[in-house]
Amino acid sequence: MKIESIEVYRVAMPVIYPFRTAYGDGHVIESVLVKMCSQGLEGWGEATPWDSPLYSPEWAGGVFSLVRDWLAPQLLGQEISSGDVLQDRLAFFKGNPFAKASLDLAWWDLEAKIKEMPLWRMLGGQEDTVEVGADFGVMETIPQLVETIQEAVDAGFPRVKLKFRPGWDLEMVRSVRQAFPDLVFHVDCNSGYHLEEAEIFLALDELNLAMIEQPLRHDDLLDHAQLQTRIKTPICLDESITSLERACQAIDIGACHWINLKPGRVGGITVACQILQEAERREISCWVGGMLESAIGSYHCIALATLPNMKYPADIFPSKRFYKKDLGFPEIELSGTAQVKALPFPGIGCVPDKRQLENLVVESHFLS
């Protein structure tokens, strides 16, 4: 296809309640949306690096500027026949996977619409239903957390993920395990610890967790590999996996037994699929994570989660979990006890609600 025009939007989406992690408390989620047009059709992509460089070195304002000034002009007016071609045209620019992902995701949505296929089907998904888990951030009290987890268990969620940070750590996990002896759950540390604090992870070995997600630095592989030799609980890498090369290195040195795949963090669907295939070949399991995207980004994640080697319920949430009104339409809803469905329409099947986009946009730019 020839890329005829690209529009870039930076949006700020208020959440219903603060999202509390090792990075701090977030009250607004910032995303960058891209609309890519060709042959009278439009594709949408979303990257959600948040408003400040806390999760990764990227942030929404920087992603917006980079896409507007450097990345989008490399694609405008060009024949882009595949995701690999798109990635090759952007490879000259170092790093910045979230920025590249916004364009990659829009291209995939557009390509699926041109081919009149649902994206999940075009990627090779076999089933349109994706199992999802329940996630909980830092709460005011442990009894409040236990009560909320009970609601998730009663609703049939197959696993639980708990944010884990200094001051909300071992005592919290021990209390949850005592209350739920058979519950499948894991902790997400969001890079909040150092190798010198390994004793806390040795203590977690006694609590039968499914995995420990990103315990150490966001850009580390070596310390994670060393930690994995000292603990029994499998390590899952999230922030550290930013490319196919990083994923291969992590597997080579034994830094993880699981990979949390987020399309935005690795540069888009193109790279995510490459990592998924390589991980499967090397017997490393994956699952799909989320960045509190709008429904636009979430439907891309759902499409990815339909693929083989996704062995753990995904981090994909119903829209009403975090937003009074989602930016995307249709919104994400639970289609079963703890499931979401990929849509049967061409592409991701979701577009921005125009009025909501107008309400939430911080800045925008049109290139043609």
C-alpha cells in the first residue's frame, strides 16, 4: 500500500482511580494515536508510554514529537508492503519502540482492512476468545485487597496479578496466600528492586507464585539471569524486552522463563510476532500485557493474544475498569466470566469516538 496521509494525536485520559505501582501513582494515562490512510481506508494505532519516562525512557510528549518530526515522514508517500518493510524504514532511528509501534500498529489495522480480514485472523489466531486475568495495584489496606481479590475469584478470573513495591511486599503476599491457598497469582515489581535485595525473592519462593514479573532494573538482563539461578520461582521479563534481539539475549543467558509481550514496548505487532515465534521455538512461554491503553490499543493486544504460545491469561481490561468513557468504540467488555473477544470486523474492529477524541486531545498534527 502507498501511505497517503498520517495524523498523530497525543491524548490524556483520566482514570477513575489512581493506578499505583512501584513508579508512583498515576491519575491520567497519556497515549499517542496514529491514523494512517490509504486506498480510502484508515488504520489506527496506539502507543501508551504514559506522561513521563518512568516505565521506560519514552513518554507521550516525546513520542508525539518523534513520530511527527522524524518517523512519520519516513513512511509518508511510500509503498509499505509489509510490517518488516515498515520496520526497516524506521530502523535507522535508534530505539524508541513505543514511537515505532504507533505507526506499526496503524499499518496492521489498515492492511487488515484492505484485505477485508479481522486482524486477529490475519495474524493467525485460531480462536476469537481470549482469557484474561484480574490485576490489582497498591491499596490502602491488605484486608481491602483480600476482599477485592475474593470478588475476582467469585467472578471466575483464572489468575490474579498483584503490584509489588517496597512497603507493599512480603506481608501483603503472605496474607493473600493465606487467604487463598490454591489461587494462581504472581507479583509485578515494575523494576522496583536490586540484586542486593535477593532475600525478598528467596522468601517468595515459599509462597508458590506463578512468576515474579520484572523484579530488577528496566534495562537489565544479567542481574535477572543471576537472580534466576538463586530462586525457584520463574522470572518474567517485561520492561527489559524491547526488541527481538533483547528477547533472544535474555533467553540465551537464562534471564527469564516467561515474557510479557506488549506491542507498544517492543515496537509493534511486527516485532511482537517475531518474539513470539522465537520464544516458542526455544520453549519460552509468553502472555500479553497492557499499558492501560484505550480500546484502540487493547483490541490490538487482543488480536496478539489469540496467537499460539500465549500460555497465561492476558492483562486486558474492560473499559469501565479504568475509564468512565473509553476513547475507542466499541469499548472493551467481558464476553464471559473472564474473557474478551476479538471483533469479527476488518482490522481491529475499533475506531476512536470522535467526540471523546476531541475532548481528550492535547495536541495533534496532520501529514500528507
